Amino acid sequence: MPTIVLFTKIKAAKKLVFDLSRSIELHKESTKETNEKAIAGRTTGLIELNETVTWRAKHLGVYQNFTSKVTGCREADYFADKMVSGAFKSFKHEHFFSFEGNTTTLVDILEYHSPLGILGKFVDFLFLEKYMTRFLKLRNDTIKEYAETGKWKEILN
């Protein structure tokens, strides 16, 4: 089971980074490359505890749907989402937020199981883990850009 851990330093308030991380609009902005669209559940605004969102996107040349549910949330400190349905055998993404000085540290821990047993493990080794790491880094770079430049006002009202 691959586990991806990322640390992103963002010069912005922790609550702002937390809210941008839960924003459906920010997620769409960070995934323009895969043309992600929220098609069911929470489709706008900030996703909350026990809510779901279904994304439709083109990954690795194939359109697919992915539904996740927020399974844990502590205001401005933590939230977790888990796949309800999608291409993975399992998928859990935790987001931790801490603040020191004038910088928020966003820590992502993504654990997933690929389908197809040994073939899935081979795909992870060949490219999927790198693909998922790049996907998360792009998302975090977008959060950082919006939080640090004031573009967040375009996303959060």
C-alpha cells in the first residue's frame, strides 16, 4: 500500500489554508489539467464533516468517477476524506494544519490500495505513485498560490 506524505509551507493564516483545502472551487482550479468537475453531493463551497462529493475527471486517458466522504474534521486543525466509490481498492487522505510564526504547515498523508492485486502493485511501482504525488503537489501549490497572493478572495466569499 503506497503512502504519500507531503509537507507544504504556506505564509498565510491556518484557517485560510484549512478553508482553501476544503473548497470545491479551489479543487477544480487545481485540477484543470484533468478537467475535474463536481457532479454529485457537495458541488460548491466548503465540504464539511459527513458530506460527500463525486468528481468526474480524466485520469490516465480514461474518464472516471470518484466519490469521497469527509470522515473527520476538527476546525482549522484536521480533516480526512475517504473514497466511497472509485477506481481504487481503498483511498484515505488526511490533512493536518499547524501554525508557527507567520507560516501554516499543511501535511498531507495519502494512503491507497490499487486494484488488481500484483498487477496494481506493479502499476504503483511503474508510475501511479509518482502520478499521485504530482497530483497532490499541484493541488498544494495552488492552495499556496491562492493563500499567499490574495487570490483566495476569488474562491472564498
